[in-house]
Amino acid sequence: MNEQIIILDFGSQYTQVIARRIRECNVYSTILRYDTPARAIAALAPAAKGLILSGGPSSVYDAAAPLPDKNIFKLGLPILGICYGVQLFGQFLGGKVEKGLKREYGKGTLTVNDPQCALFRHLPRQLQVWNSHGDKLTRLPRDFVVVATSENSDYAAIEHPKKKFFGLQFHPEVAHTPRGKEVLSNFVHDICGCGKNWTMRRYIDQAVEQIRAQVGNEHVILGLSGGVDSSVAAALLHKAIGSHLTCIFVNNGLLRAREAEMVQEVFGRHFKIKLQYEDVANLFLKRLKGVTEPERKRKIIGKTFIEVFQAATQRAGRAKFLAQGTLYPDVIESVPIAGNPAALIKSHHNVGGLPKKMKFRLVEPLRCLFKDEVRLLGLELGLPKEIVYRQPFPGPGLAVRCLGEVTPEKLQVLRRADAIVVEEMKASGLYYKTWQTFAVLLPVRSVGVQGDERTYDWTLAIRAVESQDGMTADWVKLPYDLLEKVSLRITNEVRGLNRVVLDLTSKPPGTIEWE
Ligand code: XMP
């Protein structure tokens, strides 16, 4: 088992950020529910090297406050309490917690009084930190000493030197605490004694072994969309089981320019993966004919996909396993605590998945990885940057960007215009810096003049958004000269379009896709 840091989740919106920061220090981390029994943690010895108690929206003195098993303090493991985690030290180990006079929220300055404290080794005496808490410790827990103070707190960082318990009132995991990662690195390396063993290069060997052990001599099927997760899963599985992997790629006719060719080029010709190419564009377009209502379009596409995929798996033959690109955030048991937005941030798309009657066993080789790790893994496996840093693309494809009825002619226009948007975004260096940038074909015709002719043609919208997770998004202020070039090229090069507009809507109130 990997050496690891266990993070007990008390419902903080930053719990996953803590886990990611620890992994960036090349130490594996696992998130467990706040009430995980101490003996379950003890059972992870000797791999478990330390505990982190996350922040959380509750007050420790609330009747419904999430509290840990009190025996976690007797495991002999170093513990780092962050924010609410500090208050738990107060509550369980003889200190006192009270409501602060005012909420401390935002930037602060930390003054380290004890430069010997291992947590602040190699760091300056003053640090910019980020706070977000209402309650505070007003009496130190037994045998703790103060190691740092801040404007608002006499107990901004505390330590129980003998037990190696540390408490931080601020959040070291967020980007607004610029040197917070070094604090976490000191905890996991110097205090918990973890090595730097967690790298994607090593993960490949480990995953290959696990996949082989699970699959044995059987065959695996993977639905390859060309997106990051399924692509990385394909490359990893291929490394593990070679020709025992069959990837099914469905061309639903709603893909962007050159997408189907790229997938065939990379996976079929370059990686030499067994690729079953299902060209069912006509079926999808036939079923979408005359349909204008967005939800109906989505339903038809979803249902048709399942039908096609099921039939394809039967043709693929004897596979017992179905591979899925499930990631760690999908499997963490989120803590249902009121006020914890992380509990709500779950993908609202693709819920349901494939029907239960498809009797496959699952292989999920990315199950313990975060998205940024999946990208690194993809690069290690030799996937091209276009795939590894590909922007999200919705399952229903261009159908949700071709408003109203989807026809082959409209798709053709949209594809050409979208390719220009992407090409110019890439040339400007902005493509990989935005969450999504794409074209939307509006069901609006207007009068124009092109050459000496009067035209009556369609309108194209450009949508560029910045986002962390797709749940909220800000529209991107693209440079005018770039917009000018894109607009000029589109109206010159794409027949059927005579007007280009820019979408200035954030999410909320808009959604990222138009349908
Ligand atoms: P919305 O449009 O809801 O999109 O703001 C949020 C994010 O989800 C993507 N999206 C989808 N992804 N299947 C997917 O796999 C879908 O049906 C789907 N619809 C939207 C969208 O591109 C954005 O990144």
C-alpha cells in the first residue's frame, strides 16, 4: 500500500484542495469521512503516516457538529488540524472555543514566534495567509504551545511538541496562502516522515500490475470519446493488457472538425490499440430530424448512444470487463453537511450512465486520481498535448451548440466556424488558458452584404469562459484584435454566415452550453 496521509473531511469546500496539495508534494493522500473509526485508520498502518483534520462550516459546540472518533488522538500519528481542525483540538484536548467577535475572512499576516517549529522550517518569520473562520480558540488545549500569531488571533498556529499535533487557524491549502504548500510539505515530509514516492511515473507500474491482477486473461471494453479521461484510461489499459483491450469509438455525427480522424490517428495508428469505429452519424441525424426542443434533443442522443454502444459491445465479443474513466472526486463520499458547497459540486451530467443490464465487471484505473494527475499520467504515457489538455466537450456534442433543428448543413457551417475559433485561440496562446472556447450557431438569419451581394444568412456566437469546475464560469475578455481576426476569417471563409457576435454571459445566470 502507498505511504499516505489521511485527511478526515469535516465538510470543508477545500478538502479536495488539501488532498491535491499533498499529492503535489509527491505524497499520496486519501480523504475519509470525519467519523471514520480510529481502528479503521489504525488498520492502514504502517502506510498511514499522518492525519489532517480539514476545515468545515460547523461550530464544534453545535449539537449537530461533525466530531471525530476521540481515539484518533491516541493513534500515535502526527496530526495537522486546519481551521475547524484546530477547534477540534480545543474541544477534545482541554482547550476552549468561542465565537469570534467578528468573522475573520480574507488575507492576514502570520507572525511566526517559534522559528524552531518544524512546520515553518525554511520559511520567513512573516507570512501572508488566508483566513475563513468565525469561531476561535480562546484557551490553548493541554500541553500545546503557541508558535505563531496573527492580527486577529493569539493562537494562529499551535503545537503539541511531544505528540506532533499542529493546529493552523488559516488555510495553508489555498492559493491565497502563497507559501502554504511549503507548510504542508514540512508536515508530510519532515514531521510525518513521508518520502517523495507518489509520481505518475511510478503510478503507471503500480496501475499496470493492478489491472493485470484484476483482469487476468479476460478482455476489456472501453468507450473512447477522445476526452482526457477515457483517452488516458485507454493508454494505460493498453500498456497493461495490450490486445485484450478493445476501444469503441462512436462517431455520432456531432463531433468537431477532424475529431474522429484524430482519435483514429492517435489510438489506432500510433498506439495500435484495437479500435472499433462505429460510424453512426446518419442514425443520429435521422433521429434528430425536425427536433428543436433542447431536452428532447439531449434525450434522443443519450438513448441512441446507449443503443449503439450496447450493440457495439456485443459485436466486440467476449469481454467480461468494461473500463470507465471514473476519477477520485466521483468516488469520495461527500460529507452531507449544510453549508458545504463541495457536497453539491458533483457532475450533473452523464448521471445514470449505462444500463444495469449490461453485465460487465468494472475496471476503473483512474479511480484514485485527480484530474490534474490524470493529465500528468497522460503525458507520461505519451499522449499528445491536444488530448491531455483538451477542453471539456459535452456528450451531445455540437447538437447543443447548433440551436434549434440539427441538420447536416448547419453542422457543416458550425464545424468550419468552430475550427477557425479554435485555430486562432491556439495561435494566440489563449486556448489552453481558457476552460472552454467554442462557436455556437444561432437560429437567427439577418441581412448582410458580402462582395456586392445582399445576403440573408446565419449568425454565429463566440463563447469563451473561464472556470474551475464548470459549475460556475466567467466570460473571458478576449483581446479585440483576436476577435477581429476570428470574425473576419469566419465571415470570409465560411459560407452561410454573415454575422458574428460575442456571448458576454457568465454562469450563472447563463449556462456554458447554449442548450
Ligand atoms: P453547462 O452548459 O451546464 O455545462 O453550464 C457545464 C459543463 O458541462 C459540460 N456539459 C456536458 N458534459 N455531457 C457532458 O459530458 C453533457 O451532456 C454536457 N452538457 C454540458 C459543458 O461543456 C461544461 O463544461
